[in-house]
Amino acid sequence: MKMLINGEWRDAVSGKVFSVQNPATGDVIEEAPLGGEEDVRSAVEAAEEAFADWSAKSQRDRAKVLFFAAVEVRHRNTDLAALLTAEQGKPIREAVDEINGFANILEYYHALSASGRGESQTLKGYGRMLVRRRPLGICGAIIPWNMPAIIMGWKIGPALVAGNTVVLKPARTAPLTCTRLAEILGGAGLPPGVLNVVTGPGETVGREIARHPSIRKVSFTGEVETGKQVALDAAPALKRVTLELGGSDPMIVAGDADIGKAVEGVIRGRYYNCGQVCTAVKRLYVDESIADEFVRRLTARVGAIAVGNGMDRGVEMGPLNNRAGLLRVAGLVEDVRERGEGEIVAGGRVPEGERYERGLFFLPTLITGVPHDSPLFSEEVFGPVLPVATVSGFDEALALANNSRYGLGASVWTRNADLIARATEELEAGIVWVNQHLKIPPEVPFGGTKESGIGRENGSRALEEYMEDQAVLIRL
Ligand code: NAD
């Protein structure tokens, strides 16, 4: 694979490459160019040149390209999903959903393009005021490896419909699907230079995108500390930043909850994508009146999750994406074991057997009796490990849920209207789910409060974030 700059496939200026490995097998899937600052600069030049023509097109014409690309993405879903599973590790079923999700996002912004409106008003004594919505210029998009296609869609969908051009950097361990999707957009009619993909390390490619003075906005998704660095790098040019950062989502299960549904909510909410989702359920608070039964049923269900290569039939959970992530998760569980702070009731180790030997697998893990000040509650655990705490009522659950530097998502499981009202009022989170967790269709504005981020992606609001107003006062 090569980088896609100005509509051409290019090697890195350095001439170097890096290997993209399958986390389930350790096999090298493909080599990708090891881009650097110079490659970002030539992508910015291409994006600068492409901007005038692209921004001059009607929003409708720009959106049509996204629509045609979505049709092609759906047509090639099987191959794209297999590529995503190979580089990322998720079960093929989840990969198929993610590729369809990417197409959904493009179609959503295509549909929105028909509803764009400016403002016009006569101001007595001043004349006619018009408010024009203009694209920002070149936008940077920095993508993590956990949901590369969806997050790419969240960034490029609104950016391109609004008339911007884009320099995109995929994550090092999952650059292939993003590049393939960019190629499909080119085939659907996106002119050369409108969307450029530079592969390589965050410290060079990512930082140059954050710093480059010609890039007017950078949308970053990744870890909190990286996001803070991006904000610092973007500050001298006063560029706009959207930061979609980590989360430690609480799930509160009230005493009246439907236990069966809530158990399934945890299975999907925590173990989907091997727990590597920003809005995964990362802390579970269960009312003491149902805690015993809940934990018993959940433990049995967690223990039954089929782990394996995402391409294999029946597999519900694949490997972690990268070795650093596996080591971090395994280390946190080891600490629990060493300090005796909690009981590991399911998983807690690397699975045994030949089929797991070459991959980055860790068993779905459930830990009870963890103290509230444990890193399992205070840190973002990016893998299939869930601490459970029993609470003495809804007040305690809400207080514990809000006791976090994160504020991305949260869910409450109850049929009691008063508790739902309280939870939606009081939970400090960018998104609150009731009797569900994790689902984010294209219409939903998505982003965090507190250290989980700045700005919103997805939904109609995101289009605004890729435009700025120009006021015009006309007197004849
Ligand atoms: P990461 O911060 O390590 O990397 C994210 C991207 O930034 C990668 O492309 C990386 O190469 C690049 N990067 C690294 N250092 C950089 C720098 N100094 N400047 C610019 N770019 C740099 O995160 P990750 O491990 O890829 O992803 C996991 C994290 O992403 C988790 O914390 C997760 O919660 C978060 N996440 C958040 C959302 C959200 O929407 N809020 C969605 C998915 C993932």
C-alpha cells in the first residue's frame, strides 16, 4: 500500500515503510509508507490547490460524491470488512457493521446537504444583512485504530460536504481500511487533492498536521494526553480543534432494571470490539438489591463469550489491536491480583491453546469488590476488563458515576421515570443512554465533557463545526 496524495499513490519521502500486522495471527498483512513532516507538507500543498475548485462547487454536487462513494462502499463491504478485521482484530460481524456505518454517515451528510440554509434579514437603518457559511479551508483529521472507518466518516463526511479539503492520518496499526475508503471516494468523483492520506507515526505526521499553519482545523480522536498535545501544537496558529478523547463510561443498574436486558447491555457495551471503544461500559454500578443475581448471571455470560480470530465463525470477541494495549490491560489485572483488591470472577488472563499463541488475546474479564479508588475505576481501561461495584442506592451510583475526570458517555438501566429524569439531569456526560449503551447513529451529536473532549462530531451540528460565518451588510 502507498499513501494517497493529490490523487496519486506515493511512497514516503523517507523511502521507508512499516509493517501492518494481523493482531490475531501476527502475520504481516501489508507494508505502508512511513510518512513524515515532508509528506504532510506536500499533502497540504495538494489540499491547498484543490480547495478553490472544490469549495466553489455547490454543496449538492459535493454531497453527490459522498453518496456515490457510499453505494460503492456497500457494494464492496465484504472485502473492506475482511481488511478491517485483518488489521484491527474485531469479529467480521462487527467489521461489516462498521463499514455499513461509514456508508450511513456519508449518506447522512449527503441528505443534510439539501437542508442547508443561510440567513438573511433587513436591518432598519443598516440595509440587508446576509450570513454566508463558508468552509474553513484545509482540515486535518487524526484517526485512532479502534473504529477507523466510523471515525474517518465522522470527520470527512461533514468536512467535505462543507467544502473543505482534508489531510488525514490513520493510526499506525490500522491504516489500510482508511486508505482503501479514500481510494473509493476518489473513484466516486472526489477530485485529486481534496482528500489526502498520510500514513506514519503520530510524533511526526500527527504533530505536523496539528502544527501546520495552513491547516485551519484539526479534528483529533485518541487518548486524552495526546489530545492535550494536539491542542498545544494547534494553539500558535489559533486553529480550531475538535478533540474526541477517552472515556470511562459508567453504567448504572437500578434495583428495578430488567436484569436480562442489562446483562446483555454489558456484554455488548463492554466486550464489543474487545473493549476498545471510547464509550464502552468501563465502570458498572449495580444496586445492592439485585447485585447477587446480576453478578451471577453476568459472570456466566462473560465466561461464555467465544474468543478467537475475528474471521472465524461464531467468534464474539477478537484480540486486542496492539501489544502495548494488551500489556497495559494485563498489567492492570495483575495489579488487582497482587494487591488482592478485588475478586476476578471471570477471565483475568491470556487464553491458552494453540489458536491463541500468536495473537494478542485476553479473556473477557469481570472483577468484583474493587475499591472505588482503584485505577480500574479512575483510569480508562481500553480492553475487555470490567470492574463491578455494588451501590446502596441511586444517589450513591450517581455520585460515583460523576466522580471521574472523564465525561464521555453514561447509561442508566431502569424503568422508573423519576430515576431517568434524575440521571439525564445529573450525569456529567456528553451522551446519556437509557436502557441501552454504545449505539451512535449518524444523527446523534457526539462528544465529551470534562477531559473527554472539546466539540461535537456526528449529527447536523458537525457540519457547522466545519464552516464559519461571514456576515455581509448591503446598502444600495
Ligand atoms: P492515540 O492518542 O495513541 O492515537 C490517536 C491518533 O493520534 C493516532 O493516529 C496516532 O498516531 C496519533 N498521534 C499520536 N501522537 C500524536 C501527536 N503527538 N500528535 C498528533 N497525533 C498523534 O490513541 P489510540 O490509542 O489510537 O486510540 C485509543 C484512544 O482513543 C482511547 O483513549 C479512546 O478512548 C480514544 N477514542 C475516543 C473516541 C471519541 O470519539 N471520544 C473514539 C475512539 C477512540
